[in-house]
Amino acid sequence: MRNKINNDIGAIIFSRFDSTRLYGKALIDIEGRPLLGRVIDRALLIKGINKLIVATSKREIDDPIHEFALSQGIKTFRGSCEDVYGRSLNTCEDFKLDGFIRICGDRPFLDYELISKALNIFKKNNYDLVTTMFPRTYPPGLTIEIIKKNLLKKFENKVRSKEDRENLTSFFYKNSSGINIKNIDNPNFKNIRNLRFVVDIQNDLDRARWIAKNNSDKIIPKQDEIISLAFEYEELQKTKNKQI
């Protein structure tokens, strides 16, 4: 019999300072608000979570992330840098979570309404993993993964490769037999699949700053407006490239 999930569900924001492709991006400015601050702002609007935690590493270089989170009234957990799997499980145990929403710290436009709906599905149906990555149904930056702590505990000694420990959920997608996975469908995916809402490289940062500058709510814009602006930005880039 499956273990019943109770109400101890949190959202964990995973963040590190020394991104190789965009150094220091966690606290980089996007129209007057650091990237991590924007992620926190939207994560706080998710319905159905009991706790919001920023999980970073114990390294000195990640001290600014820890200090910024505390300045925003957000609790933190500090663990291994590369072993995200272990950091996730330890965060759950430290904060007594039965499950958690995985939020990468480079998603300033995460869809909190969609995540809230996915969380409701997760709770009502007792899934091990609710996702948009099996297969992908939302573009980068809008990915959803909600994970049961007992799933991590069950496979703790089987997930051994560095890649799977760092990517957290990749093992489950490759070894899905016996795992209760629910993938969130998206009939509109074909229309938005080429958009990006993640901040991973300089071009992403330029896009995020443009969207943040041009939306009607400078801090927490609505999702429909974000998508509309992303399309507009891509058209502007195409026009600019033609003129070069």
C-alpha cells in the first residue's frame, strides 16, 4: 500500500552563485529586482505549500544567496553543491517535508497558477512525481516537478551516477517502471515550444530584462502577458538580425 501524502508540502528553490554560463546570475539585476528575488516573489504565490526554502551549498561563494534569502524572510538549507539529490532529501528531512516542488533559481517567470493546479493533482492522487518532463510539455523556465520525499528515500542507494545525482529526477525518467508518474499535458505546447523563460545565458538575461521592463506589472506580471511579450521579443530579434 502506498504511503499517503499529507499536508507537509514545500517549495524548494535551488540556487548557486557560480553558474559557469552566467556567473553570479542568482543575484543579477532584472529591472530593479535580483533574479532570485523574482523567483521568490512568484513562488510565494503558489497555493498549497506550507514552506518555501532556498537550498544552496555550504560553500563560501554561496553565502550571498543564503544572506539574501534570509533578508527576504525565507529559510535556507545548505548542503552539497553537486549532489542535488542528497541536498533535496536532506532539505526534506530537515524541514519535515513529505514532498516538494522543485524550483530552479533561474526561473523568474515560473507559472505559480499552473504549479498550484499541479500540486492539487499531486495531493489528490498520491503520485510519486508530477511533472512536465515525461515528455516535455512546457518550454524551459516553465517546467514543473513535484516530488514525493519517499521516492527519493526509496532510490537513495540506487541513484549513483554524478549526472543523476546532480539532475535529481533524470534517474526516474530513465527507470520509470513501478514509479507513479503523472505528466501534465499541454495542448498549446506546439505553439510555445520554441520560447525560453529560463535565465541561463546572456541572451536569456537580455530577454528577461526586456520582458520585465515592458510588462504592466514590473515585479509579478501575469503569465499570459509574459508569453505574449516573449513572442514580441523574438519577433524584434528576428527583425534586428535581418537588418544586420
